[in-house]
Amino acid sequence: MSKTEQPEIIHVDITDDIPPKNRPDRKAVFRHSLLFVVTFISVAITSALLFVGHDAHAETLRELVFWEGIQFAFLLLLFLGTHEFGHYFAAVYHRVSASLPYFIPLPLISPIGTVGAVIRIKERIHDNIKLYDIGIAGPLAGFVVAMGVLLYGFATLPGPEYLGNFGGHEDMVTYAEEHGTFPDEPLAPEDTEIIYFGETLLYSFLASFFDQAPPMWEMYHYPFLLAGWLGLFFTALNLMPVGQLDGGHIMYTLIGFRKHQILARLFFGMVVTFAGFAVLPLLEMLSDRYIPGSISFGWLLWALLSFSVFRKAYFGHQIWTLAVWLVSLIVVTVTFFLAGPNFGSGFGVWVMFTLFILYFVKIEHPPVINERKLGPGRRILGWLTMLIFILCISPTPIYVM
């Protein structure tokens, strides 16, 4: 090579070997679309059979499902899809690799035909601002849709005669037409089991502005009200301030690792206490049935079970385990003896939440590498979003009496 010759520079485009983020291929689109369709069908059929189907006049399954079930499925999946795409588009904005929403059908087992939808973050997020934005985008987007659905449902409420579309509601319709309001208690034979949906602060506040708002043991026959209530409640569940839930991401970013660790552990103690309201009466009933004359065998079993749960949750930390366990056990015991065993009939869902937190989302939020200070706008929005949790959660979300 002479001195005047220049070396040849070879440009290699290495981006061809790197898969583009958040650009799903056709197989992925087909897979997610198929899950959506199956979930839609599952929700439509299940909800029509249990809640919104006009069974008083339907002679075939097609007549039962065709409109009300499809309407409810559309509304619920609109909420779920908006929530998950809120996360997805926030991830796209921050160039974080994420999957499209997975809709999860669960016919026959879930009373609404699904357990929701999720997206999968395909890489670890090392920046707290990105974590905050992705975490908060879903609940805010879903909350707006749920509020819109609920307000439209209240604004377009039919008269009491609407309940005549459902079998066994003749007395309810007659009472409402005569008195201009619904009765304070269900009008049904004593042996009839009634489904109740728990009141929340926000739902009750909105319902107070509408004279024709049905009671909580009739609300689930109205597709818009049921979808709106579920949307608000699912938003609240996602905002529980623990682990990898949306609320865990938000609170971790707002108050930092140490304070969030304390808050999450205390919150989990409350969840286990709620679960105890349902489990202790059941264990006491079983012990009386199979071990007559036993001295609080059910209570002893719950004490051992709850201790093992706290020990696992707190990684064997003795002070935390003993302190929270004793407080929880005292509260459950005193409540059981003062309020009676029927008090816990609406708290059974917290057993599932206890296991879900303990084994899947965990309690403490893992620290991120890049900690940046939140601006005032994000801080205000974060605390307002956590207020949604308080307004939309119910200690007894759904139960049968």
C-alpha cells in the first residue's frame, strides 16, 4: 500500500441482527388475536348464564347470549384492552420491549369467563421514571374507560320493569313500581341464595345521584353497571401497593425502596387479616364437625397457617414475622368472637389474593439501578392514582348469602 492510498473502510450494519422492539410478527398478532376472540366468547357466554342474560324469556342459548352477553363482553374487554395497551404504549414510548396483551379466557371457573389480561415486559427496567410511567399508564387509561362505561350506565338506566327480564323478580318489579324505589332487602324466599357485590366509595357516590340505581344484589343484571364496577375494582386490585403490581411500581417510585418495603409488608398483613376473617370461621366449623369437643382446634390451625405465611413473606425476619402475625391474629380472633362467624362470608376472595401476592407478584419491589427524582407533576399524578385505589376497593367484593 502506498502512502497516498487510504485504507478501505467497511461499514457493517449490526442492527439487522437485533430484533426491533415492540414490532410483533404475524404469528404473535395471530396468537394474541386468537386469545382475544376466545376470551370474548368465554366472557359473553359465562356472563349471560350467570349475570346479564335475560333468562325469563330466552328459550335457547343463542337468545340468552346474543345481545346482553356480547354487550357485556365488549365493555369488559374494552376496559381490559385499554388498561393493557396503556402499559404497552408507555413501554413503546420508553423503548422498553413488551408483548402485546395476553387476554386470558377461563370459562366455567371464573364467574365472568376471564381472569383479565396481561402484557409481558421482556427486559428488566433499570430506570425508575420508565418504571413509573409504564406502571401508571395502564390504571389511568383503564380508569377513564371504566368511569365512562359506569356513567353511561347510570345515565341510561331503564325502569324497574327491566328486572322482569330475569326469572324470580316479579315481586321486586311490583314493589318498585308501587313505591317508586327498590326495597332495602332482597324480596326472595329465605332459602334463596343472593349474590351481593360490595359497595365502594366511588360507586356509591355516583349511584347516589340516580334515583333508579339498583341495589348491589341486583346491579349485576345491568351490563354497563357490572362492567363499570368490575373495571373500577380491577383497577384497584392492580393498584395494591405491593411487588410487581402497578401500585407497587408507583409507590416504589414515589417513596423509595425502604419506605415501600415497610408499607408493602404492612399492607400484606392487612390482606392476610382479611383472609383470616373467612378462613377462621371455616376451620372452626370443620373442627366442630370432625373433632367434637375440641378446644379451638380451628383457631390453632389458623394461627399456625398464618404464621407460616408471614414467615415466608418476610423471609424469616423474626421481628416482622412475630409483630405482624400477633396483631393480625388478635384482630381476627376478636372480630370472630364479637361479630360471629357470618361476618367473614364476603372476605373469601382475600385468600386468593394472599396466595397471589405471596407466590407470584411478591411483596417487596426490587430496587432499580438508575434512581431519578420525580417531578412535581408525576408526584401529584401518582398520589391521585393511589387515591383511586382507596375509592374503588371493597373489603367484600362479591359474596353469596
